[in-house]
Amino acid sequence: MEDPDLNGRCILLVEDDHIVAKSLARLLDLWGARIVGPAPTVERALALLRSTKKIDIGLLDVTLRDSTILPVADALMARGVPFAFTTGSSTSLIPERYRDVPVLQKPYDADEIAKVLLPLTVRAAAGGWAPRQAADG
């Protein structure tokens, strides 16, 4: 699988497992990304979103310390920032409104990450997703 060209891309990384976050950040850094985070909580991720002007892509762990990532996903969607979910459990926690968002099932490897990131980088370069208000669902 071709490595994604992440040079100059700012990626919001939200992951509460320190080892997973560190290894994923290292891989993204090797591919040229600038990491925003990693954020281990929803509150920290939202604070990073408020304080960071440019975020190109998000990688969001679905479940963080017994809370869901949906407020962060909603904020990224409202800003038009493409993202993917990561999860080590069922995808049933992901509402229907996010049916088109890619999901990386843990454990994942570099090829799987690249496969998800390649179309997100294209989408980010094209201006991201059309901003919208997230609806309940």
C-alpha cells in the first residue's frame, strides 16, 4: 500500500491509550504529518479544536474513558474536516449520521491506516466535507 503524503497536514489525534497514541503519532510523523494532540479525553480534544486554527484530518477513538467521541466528531463535521473513527469494539456506538465516515478496527496496521488516510487527504485537499450541523441520530 502506498504511504499517504501527509506533509504539512495537521491531524487531530484523539486516543486514550497512551501506547496506541504514541505509536500512531510516530507513524503519522514519519509520513510528514503535524500531530495535534494526542488528546486522551473529549474535553482535551475540544480544547485543541478551539485553539488550533488549521486541522486537516481527524483520527478519533470512538470510546474515551467511558465517554463517546461524538461531540468531537460533530465539531469536526461542522468545520468540514474529514475524519475517521478508530475502535477496538463494536461499531454500533456510531450513529447513522456517520455512516459514510471510515472506521479503522483495532488492532490495525500501517497499511490499513494508509488505506483510510489516502482518500481523507484527497478530501481535505478538495476543501473537506461540506460543513453542516450534526443532527441527532
